[in-house]
Amino acid sequence: MDSSKSSSSCTRLSAEFQPQANEEVAEKSKASDVIKGSGPTMAELKKKAKEEKLARRARAVKEKHGGVTDVQVSQSSFVHQSKSEGQVGPKSHHKRMISSEIKVAQARGSQKRISSIPEVPATEDKTVELFRHLYRSRVTTIAGVNKETHPAVLALGLQMSSYAVCGSCARLVAFLQAMKKVISSYTTPPMNSLTRHFSSSVLSTQIDYLSSCRPISISMGNTISWLKRIIAKIDPGTSDADAKKMLCDSIDVFIQTRVTLADQAISDNIVKLIRDGDVIMTFAKSNVVQKALFQAFQRGKVFSVVIVDSRPLHEGKSLAAALIKFGINTKYCLLNGLSHNIRDVTKVFLGAHAMMGNGRLFSRVGTAIVAMEANDADKPVIVLCETIKLTERVALDSIVHNEVTPADELVTPNGILQGWQNIRNLQVCNIMYDVTPAEYIQMIVTELGNVPPTSVPVLHRLVNEAQD
């Protein structure tokens, strides 16, 4: 009985351990096959596993980025490297290498995509650095204008922008005529007065629009200051009709005394300076110079005129046409003929945009060259200027304060500057005014008399005191 029980238990134990024994035998047989060389080696198995891992990563990159060319190249290079080395490094080292190869592939793909995008060429800045602070856009249309701007002011702004109204005094008179229309159509709002509402709301809107068309001239600035003082002196209790009539009458008197009669007085003073046989040179066009020459010719003075002109406005052409029509012997030349034509000149008459507080002349660009050439040739330079153009501001050069106009105005059809915007490193600057030093000016003729340049600030102060 005991022997039968023991034999049965042994049979059960052998049955339980039979699978384990079979596995051990299989592993031993595999190991023996590896040793004998009949199966793959351990290195080959590891290499195969790494290749499968790389293939899985490559498929993941392909699905994510859509390109596998660089990844396949990196795989082959990695396999070749592992073969040449003949050994396999640590697992973390291979992970770093694989991730770096994938990053390189991604970078190459992004570089290809970026290189396929066309490059937009950078636009060259054509602004002249020295005059950068003077550049400003000029309004040439009424699009987007404040609805409170009066139609008369809109028309004047477009005329100023197109140089239809160009001179300093011409702009001044046109501005005052437009303001008369603004005042006539003005109605004081309820619970307000003309004195308080007109200057702050109506007048400022008109001035802002005009300054966007062209910078306000010195004479216009003086006129605006005078107009604001007149409005401030109106009694708030005055009716609108009386206040508007008083303002319009004051504007008419201002134009008559400060412009019309001033030009007449200057012409009378100039006639006394002109002698028979004089050859008078002038630059561009000045209304007061033209009136003075007309009056001298009407009074029997025998003289001839040399007009020097320059681009882009060629204002001297209209002056030459007017003088010839009036019967005055006239010669016309450009600035490049100045040194030749100044030999026979006896006097130089120049108009003014403004006379600065330090006695310098602020006028159309090219005036300084004419004055310097005349001074070098010992010819007297006489400036004709109304007192409304005097200012206490000081100008040392033509850079700080000036007006920069569109450079395309200097371009002539089929000229050398045609297409200058497309020429690299080429900049064109078209400034409106220059400054003539006081030492090149012998006399300033005004409606109050003839004064030297050093007397400008005194004369300006006397005029302001008389107005107040």
C-alpha cells in the first residue's frame, strides 16, 4: 500500500514539473544553437530590435510631419555607424541619438518649407534724414475732412495745396476773405456766446484743415493771432448780427491797411531808389516787387529787369509775362545763369516770406544764392517786406523750420530724375524756403520806412503795440 501511494505521488510531481523542464530544455537548445552558430546571434537580435524601433519612430514622424526622406537617411547613417563601431552603447545613449536625428530631420523639413516661401523685398526709405522732422502728408482732397469745415475754407485749402494761391500775402488775404464767409454763416449755439464758442470750436477747425493742406505762413500766423484778439474783445452781450458785422468790418480794414496800403507805401519808397538806366534783378515772383516795378515804370522811370528763376514752380515766368505785357524790358534766366547776368545789374530787389528776429531773410529757396552772388559782385540787395511778415522768431539755418514739398515736383518728363524711386541709395529733397544771412542785405523797405536788418525786432514790437 505504501509503495503504491509513493509511486502515485511521484507520478503527480513529475507531471507538474514537466512543462518547466520542457522550457528549460528549449532554452538550452536555443543557447546551444547560438553557440553552434545555427541561429541569430544576440547582437543581431538586438540590432533587429533597434531597427524595428527606429522604423516605428520613422512612421510616427511621417504621420506627424509628412516627410520621411531625411529620417530614412538618418536611419541608414545610424545603422552604418553602429555596424562600423561593432558594438552597442547604453540604451539612454541610443535614445539621445535617435531624438537628435529626428530633430535634425524636422529642422531640415522646416527649412525646406521656409525656403519655398518667396521673399518680399524691403522698401527703401527715401526720407532725407536731415529734414526728417519736416516731412508731413499733404491733404489734396476733401475726403475725411471734418464736417464742420466751411466750404469756402475747403476750396482755399485745395487752392493752397495746388499752388493756385501761393504767395504769403496772397494766402493771407484769401484766408481772411474765407473767414468773412465763415463768420457770416455762423450762428451762436444756445446758452453760449460768440466770443467763447467761435475761437475754440469754429476757428480752430478751419485752421487745422488749412495747416494740413500747407503749413501756416508767418503772415497768416500773425493774422490769426490778431483775429483771436479781436474776437476776445467782443462784449458777450453783443448780438450776433452786430458782432459779425464788426468782425467783417475789422477784416476789411486789416486787409486795406496791412496789405493794400502797405504795398502802395513800399512802391512809393522803391520809386525813389530807382534811377534811369538801372538794371534790376529779382528772383522768382513777389507781388510787392511787381507792383513797385509797375509804379516806377508808370512814373517815367527807364530801367530793365533781369528775372532769375528756378524749379519746380517757375514763378518767374508769370512775372516775366506780366512785365513784358506792361512794356518793361525784361530778361529771363535760370539760376545756372546767375553769375553771368549779374555783371550788368545795378540793384537786386527781393521779396520776403518773412523777416526773422535776427535780421535774416526767410524766402523762396534760391534767394540766398542770389543775395550771396550779389554781395560778391558788390551789388546792393534790397528786401521789400510788409510789416505783417515780421516775426520775433529766430532762424539760424533752413533746417529747423522749413516746408518739405513732394519730391516728384522736381521730376520732369523724360528727365534724369525719372523713376528715381527705383534707384537705390538715391534720395530727393524738395524744400520750399532758405535763409539769407543779414550781412548780405543792405536795406529792408517797409510801409513804415527803410530800415536795416538789425531793426526788425524793434519794428515788430512797435507794430504789435500799435495794434493793441
